[in-house]
Amino acid sequence: MLLNRKPVIKLLCAVTAIVGAAMLLPVIVALIYKEHSCALAFIACILPMMALGFLAVRFIPATDSGSLRMRDGFFVVGSSWLIMSFLGSLPFVISGAIPSYADAFFETASGFTTTGSTILTDIEILPRSMLFWRAFTHWIGGMGVLVLTVAILPMLDIGGAKLMRAETTGPTMDRVSFSLNDTAKSLYKIYMGITVIEVVLLMLCGCSLFDAVTHSFATVGTGGFSSYNASVGAFGNIWVEIVISVFMFACGVNFNLYHALVKGERGALFRDAEFKTYMGIVSVSVILITVILIFSGSYASPGMALRDSFFQVNSIITTTGFATADFDLWPVPSKIIIFILMLVGGCASSTGGGIKVIRVILFGKLIDRGLFRRLHSSSVRPVKLGGKTVSAETMSGIAGFILLYFAVAAAGTMLVSLEKVSIVTALSTVITCLSNVGPGFERVGPVCNFSFYSAPIKVFLGVLMIAGRLELYTIILLLRPEFWNKNR
């Protein structure tokens, strides 16, 4: 049999039920703000989703933990994100908040994948409950709903190693505790703790509870959906910007390092090569952009140049996508730096997207080794990181991923360019979706949106976001004929 159907169906139904359960929170918000039609729209989705999950868990017999194979894991992960985006978009359509299903799918895929690109031309007219759901999809997708599912897998009698392999971002999967179930629980405790702290700090800075919660969801999930057309710039509050900037930076860090800190390993952060490089990239980028903005005359005040530069660098490298300034109007050298940050992204096992800092480091070391061997052809020089030799298999995987990333970006750009947009708009559209950043340049810049694209392109970009969120291989494997060949 190609797939182990019973555990696969059981797990997909569990994911459906989790999405349904997540909609209970916006129902409460809808009732608080007396948005009764929105509450009914959510309830119309919740009941069948919860019923499906209950029936699957109740009537599909338990299976042993080894019954979920690697092929099943990739199928479940890829299918789950597509199902989440399909189901999560239904409240928008049913309520009439986003009548077009292609638009709703784009918006929801952008939410769950923590991309933050939007088709909305006026965000502020949406009901509060829909704005809450929109931001909450970031929080759910940030650590991956599949990690949450892994935390409850013992209840379903299904093993989760294959799911974690397909779901976690970065070249390797680090376990922070002995069992995968404990790993998921530990990461979510840290994730929720960071969220609560940010909510409190934003309220101390003058934000309402609603704004603090929704912007914390979008920050910790590194998504970037704001409840205002002007994004974070609408607050006009430097303390709000500082808090969000710091938390964006923090959520671009490998979450396994936070677990190490909680366990008392206080030097874990600054022993980590990826974190040190990540911090260096942010620091150098902020300084360079600030200097460029000052000397180009774009900003009269050095303090304001530093303020906007600090915020936007953290927003882009973590692929959050919040905005306090229209960086599309910045000088070309600044935009080149921003574009590079879009490609790099955050650290492995963070909520950020992009290629990941660790891959950039190791790819740089691979190039350096190649140059070294041109001068010393008989020498043997392994690639090392943190004093440890990186396996040839890992290095091959990293090189393959980067080549695949740019191949998909090139193909996607050619397809999007059929919409008669400029090459800059087409390229930045694809990169921002593939890296889960949010805003791009020109027609998809920080003060623009994606509403002008046709319905088929919006659906394509939604799928591209999902592929980028799952680091390409998971979705591309599902498209290969041999994946469905029973003999392979």
C-alpha cells in the first residue's frame, strides 16, 4: 500500500479538529464586540471540523507508533498545511469579510505560513474578530501546528518522528529533550511565555489589549499582519517599535537555545556560531542602512534614520514584515541590503523563514574550502562548525536546497511576470512569498498589497508560501511521480 491510510487519515482529521478548536477564540472576540454574523461564520466551520476530528479519533483503531513511515510523514505535513489554509479561509468567505475564495485562500495561507503578504486594500474595515483570526493564524503557524500535533500524538497512538523531520526548519532537527512529545511541549511553553511577556510590555507602552495581543501573535510568529493599514507605524510610538523590534529579533533565534538557557546553560547563546553570525548581520545591516539614509539626505534626523533602520532590518531578516517606513523609497544600496536580508532569513528552528543563517554560513565555508583546494589540491579540509565536522551529506543537502530555492524563485518569477508586472515586482513577489517575508518592492512594497494579481496567481503564490514555509522539499516531493509509485 502506498500510504498507511488509517494513521494518515487519523492525523489529518486531528489537524482539522485543531484548526476548528482554534476558531473558538475568535468566536469569543466576535461576541465581545457584538459581531454576531462573524460568530456564526466561525461556528459554522467549528462544528463539522470538531465532529470530523472526534469521529476519526473515536472510530479509527489505534496503531503502533512505528506505522507512520517517512513517506506518510511528508504527505501528512504537506497536506495539512494545504488543508489548514483551505479551512482557515472559510470564515472570511462565509462572513463576507473577504468574499473571493482565491483572496481568502491567499490571506489565510499568508497567515499560517507567517508570510504577512495581504490582498486587503483597507485592513481597518475588517471586523475585530476577523482581524484577531488573521493574526492568530500567524501564532498557530509560527511554531507549526504539526509540532502541536506531535505534542498530542501519544493520545492518538501515532509516532511523530517522521512529522518532525518534515516540519522543522533548518538543515537538522535538534531534540531538546529525550522524546519528541516532550520537545514539542517544551518549545510551546517557551513560545507561549514569550508571547505573554510581549503582550504585557506592549500594554505598558500604551497599546490596548486587542492591539497588544494581535501584534504579539504576529511578532512571535514572525508573520507581520497588523490591524492597521500603516502597520506598526500607525502607533507612532517609539517604545512600541522597540519592544516589537526586540521580540522580532528574539523570535528569529533558534528556539533550542532558549531551552538551553531555561535549563541553566547561560553561555549557550554566545557559543552558538549561528546566533553570533545572525547578530552580526543585523548589527552591520542597521549601521550600513543608517549611514546610507543619513548621507543620501533621505532623513534629516540621524535618530529617525537609526530608528527606522533598526526596526526594518529586524522585521525583514526575521521575515516578519511589519513596517514603520516605506523602504521602497530608500536609496538603492539600502534596498539591496533589504533584499539580501529577505533571502537570508532567520536562524534554523526559529519561527522565521528564508534560506536560514546556518545554511548561509555553511555554504560560505563550502565556497572557502573550494577556493582553498584550488591552491592545495592534495589537502583534505573538512567543513567545520563549532569545532565539529559537518557531514558530507549535510553539506550536500544545504547546497541542494540553495540551488533548489533559486531554481523555484526563477521559475516563479517567470510565471508571475506573465501578469505584466516589472521584473522587480515579479522577483520580489516570489522571493517575499518563498521566504515568507510579506512586503516586497514596487507594486508589492510595504505600503502596497497583492490585490491586483489574478485569482490563479494568488492561489499559486499561496502554495508557494506553503512550499517556502516547509522548505520546499515537502511540497515538491508530493509533485514527483516516484512519490506515488508503489514500487519505490
